[in-house]
Amino acid sequence: MGSAWTQPLAMVCWQYITNPQRFYTGPLKPEMSNGTFHHFFVPDGDYEDNDDPEQCQMLFKFADRRACGVHHDEDSDSVVREDFIIVKHQIEDAARLLESIGMSISHDLDGEDSYEKFLTGEITQISEAFTSVEKSLLELEVKFKQSQDNDLRGENQLNDYVLKPIYEVKDALRGTTDISLGLRDKHELLSLIVRSQGSRLSRLKADYLNV
């Protein structure tokens, strides 16, 4: 990509140096400056010291502070040559810049022929990433549901193997307590009967001995 830009720019530069009149035959196009249309353009805005803008236009250097008028005909050739040397350097700088931009774009494209293919590949990778994330989320959801089912199953097993026997033992203790209360009542009744029979035997014994 860089070489494709460098060759036309080099050709333009060479044509500027070898045949400058080919690229400027006049008249100058109108330019807008300070809100007013003018038929010439001076970068520093000093119109008073430029008597002939038609000739001054192509002789004026961007960094030259001298007025470029018709009174400097003996220096016009050297000034034009310097101007085109400056233009040549600017074109070469622009060519290098475009070449570096082309290399940067080629690096960004990561070997692809166009941005369309590059972006298509990026979109494909992003879609695959989203699909993978969605699959992972579904797997986590299934594992979470399985964990809930296992917890419920474990709770049921806890009820069957631990809590249920505890409740059975509790019921057995309650029945035992009821039986114990019944036995205590019967024991008291038997004690009363024994005491009553003992009193009766004592009376019978006394009556028998007295006879």
C-alpha cells in the first residue's frame, strides 16, 4: 500500500521540478481571506508589499518573510527552485506518512485483505465468545438446579434417617411416661390394698389369740 502511494507522489514531485509551468498556467482561483474574496492568496496576509499577485503567488515561500514583487526578477528562478525543493520535501514527507499509515493499517488488518474481512473475523470471534458464555451460563444453571435437587433429596434423607427415628423415640418416651404414670397409680392402689389387708390380718390375729 505504501509503495502504491509513494510512486505517484514521487512522479508529481519530479514533474514539479522539471516542468513547473505545467502545473500553473494561471489565472489564480478566487480565495476567501478575512471575509472578502480576493483573486490571490498571500499566507502572511501582507497585501501592500505584493505589487503583482499573479506572479507573486507561485514565488511566495511559506517561511519567507520577504515581499515577493516584480522587482526581484533576477532572483525569481532561485526562489522558484527553492519553493519546489520545499514542495518536494513536503511531498516526500507526505509519502512517508502515507506509507507509515499503510503499514499501520496492514498491521491492524492482521493479514486480511480488507477491513470488511477483518471486521467479519472480529464479529465471528465475538459471536463465538458470546455463544461460549451463554453455554457456560446454561451449564451453571443446570448445576444449580441439580444442587437444589440434591439439597432437597438430602433433606428428605435427613428426615427419613434422623428426624423420623427421633420422633419415634419421642413418641415411645411419651408412651413409656404414660405407662409409668399408670403403674404408679396401680402401685399406690396395691399399697393401699396391702395396708388394708395387713390391718385386717392384725385384727383377725388379735381376735384369734384372745379366744
